[in-house]
Amino acid sequence: MLESLPQDDDFPRAFEAAFGRLQIVVEEAYVSQLEWPDQVVAAIRAALEFGAADPDAAHLLTNEALAHGSDGIARYQRLLAFGSGLLLPGRRYSDYGDLLPEILEHSIVGGIATLIAQRVDHGRAKELPALAPDAVQFALTPYLGAERACEIAAGV
Amino acid sequence: MADQIESRRDRILVAMIRVVGSKGYDATSVADVIEEAGTSRTTFYKHFDDKHDCFLTAYDRLVERVFAAVVANCDGEKSWLDRVCKGLETLVEIFALEPELARTAVVEVAVAGADARQRHWDAVARFTAYLDGGRRLNGGPELPEHISTMAAGAVSGLIFDELVAGRAEQLPELLPDLLFALLVPYIGPTAAAEEMRRAA
């Protein structure tokens, strides 16, 4: 289990630095693709590779943030909002757009963040890139249906 | 006499859950807990090494209690889908009725250090094991191994948000959305939306 990294005074600065690095790699991956499902695949892979390459940063952005009271929680919520924004165009892409509840994007990103937080906390961050197919299927199923999401995940 | 000792220990554990849920883990002191429990500092230290030791024991007991209630309420249901729906409904009702317990279980456990977090992961694993039955429904292909962890994380995150916002009592109103988030990876958007409508 990873223990606390920065002292309390360092937390905001350390969080923002890590979040900035994550945003850059995820956004670059996302915009490198043209179709929305491919963009999501690329973004998820980039996020998981980021966690594997820098588990301390991934720990800070998830487990440590939630341990830092209202300030840490607010920063973690910004992280989820960033991920949610990348999923939102899926509603236009989806045949099921009218069925999808407002909370969907937030819940998907929260689910993937939980998987990352758990792996990192257990010292198994290196396994994260191999979880990309699972995370892709999880993220795309609500928009594309299970069959299409499974096909795309199989190609990851 | 043994009953009395156990009763005092129980009162301390219940008080720990209430006080942490109300004040937050960091702000909670042993003095707060013994005042809430109506017991003495001597009695507290007879049973626990310190605040953290007491919290971990209280958290373990909380998880056992919640899990037992969920299982008891949903095991009678015939299908995996009905069991999961009933289980989530039970969880939400418990959290709505006992906001301090909910906040301790979902929010404050993250503050209480690495060993508390490990207990949280263990609790998540127990619930995900329950969800795993949905990975092979209707003769379709088996869903990936980590779907259940992400589904549980999705719902836990939504509940977390409501608790942080002080809206524990309104959690039952969120049940349809929670059901959708939990079920959609297993049964797809159309069927999950149908369950959402049924719960509304």
C-alpha cells in the first residue's frame, strides 16, 4: 500500500502539477483520433499508461485527493469532470442518447478512477495498461451497446 | 459481567461511527467518542490502543452489519438482476436512514490512512463478488473480469458525492440513476433504462 506522499502544504501544488501532466497526455491522445469511440479508446489507454508510468502521481490524484478533505475532494471532482467532458460527445454518437441519465459520464469516470486507485494502492500499477480493454468496454457499453463495445474492446 | 463489558465496547464502536460521520475522522478525538458513548477514558483504552485502532474495529463491524443487511434482504430474490436491484435499494435505504454511518463508510474511511483504505478495498471486493454473477447473463459472452470493480466504483462515487453534499436523506431519490450506473455494463443501455424507469 502506498502511503501519503506530499505534506499537506504541498498537496495543492503537487495535485495540480500531476493533473496538468495527465490532462496533456490524455487530451493529446484524444485529439489524435477522428471518431469518438477511437478518441475514448486512446484517452483511456493514455490514462492507464500514465498511471503505470507514474504511480505516485496516480495515487496523489485519487487516493490522496480523497484523503485531503473538502479541498482534495473538490480537486478530485475536477479530475472526474475533465474525464466526463471527453465522454459527453458520446450522447450524440449513441442510438440510446435519450435513455442515458445525466449522471452517466460522472459514474463511468468514477468507475475507471476506482480501478486505477485500487491497482495503484496495491502496488500493481504496472498492470494498468493491460486493463484497457476492460475499461474501454465499461466506458462504451452505455453509448454503443454491449455487442459493439465488446468488439471495440477486443481490438484494443 | 462479560455482557456489560461487551456492551461498553459496543457503545464505543457505535459512538466512533457516529462521531466520525458527524465531525470527520481528523477532527474526532477520543474525548469526543467517550463522551458520545457515555463511558470513561479508562474503559476506552481497556478495549482499544488508540483512536485509529477503535476506528478500524468500528469500520469492520459497520461493513459486516451493512453487508449482512444487504444479503438478508436480497438473497430471497430469484434472479441476479432482482438480487442486485434489491441489494442496492437496501444499501441506499440504510445510508439514508443513518447518514453518519454512510459518511463514515464511504467518505471518512479514505481519510483514515492506508490500513483503513485497505479495509475499504476489501469491502468493495465483497460487493463486487456479489456483482460477478452478472458477468455471464443470458448465455452471452462473459464480461471482463474488472467490470464489477468499475461498476461498484461508479455507484460508490455517486453516493460519495451525495454524502459530501450533505444529501444522504435524498439518496433514495437517486436510486434509479444508481441502478442504471450499476446495471448498464451487464445488461446494456436499453434494459438498464427499463430498470431505471421501474425504480422511478
